[in-house]
Amino acid sequence: MNRNALHALVAAALLAGAGTSLAADIRDIAASKHVKVSIEQAIDTALKVHPGSIALDADLDGHKDDTMDYDVRVVTTSNHVFKVRIDPITGEVIRDKAQGPRITSAPSLQISLKQAIITAQQQHPGSKALNADFDGARGTPRYVIETLLPTGELRELTIDAQSGQVMEDHPDRADY
């Protein structure tokens, strides 16, 4: 395969992947306009299902069939991971599914996922968190929070999981 064909193939693959991600973001943004339960409330619900657990991730997912849900991943004190699916309209638990044991022990963090979300939303008043993920793999444990501003702009903030300080704050993909 010649070099130009290889570059075209790589570019097409990247665009295809970006299109899928972009479509998912658009569905998530559309879903956010109809939710009655905040991502923080969804986290609280998941933590009630598994008392003493730690929330690692929370995502609002809009689906192709126009349904939506929150997926909240928690790790218990016995180091087992569960994905709790929550209805964003009623706040009811749709499903609680065991994901198995966590490979590494549950992190000991000073800042909770919910606190990181609040910090991110305070950074941009009126914003709404759509997704929040724990990242402990790269040096300093951190949360990555994707927020939707009232203007329609998506922003991605990185919050230090030990200090609660904003480490990064930048636009996330295209504005909608």
C-alpha cells in the first residue's frame, strides 16, 4: 500500500470513530434537556444501592432509540464493581449489574466524584455535568468531568481527586 493510500485510510478510520463519538455526544446533549434527576442525584441513588461504596464514573447516555439513562459505576468495600443504571426522569434503579472484582484496590480519595462534579459546575455557573470519570492510571488521581454550558458549549474539566483543585479546563470537541 502506498503512503498516500495509508494516510487516507487512517484519516477515514479517525473520522469514522469521531463521527460515532460525535453522534453519542449529540444524543447525550439531547437527552440532558429532558432529565429531571441530576447526575449528582443518580450518584446518591447508586451509593444507596451499595452502602459504603465509592462512585467511580457516572454518565448520562442518550440512545439511538430515544431512551436515556444514567450509568453509575461503583466499587464496594469488598472491591467489587457494580454498574447501576438509573432512570433520569424518575430516579428509579433500572438495573444493578455486577461487573466483577476490581483489579486494583479501591482508591482512597479525599474528593468524591460528586464533589468533583460540583466543583466543575461551579467553575461554569449554569452548566450541567453529562459525564464524570475517575482516572487513577496516570500519576495524580483525577476526575474528568464533561459539562454542558448554557451556551451549548461542551467543556472538559480535570479535577485533582486529592485536593479538589481544577487541573485543566478546556473546550471538549465542537460547540453545539
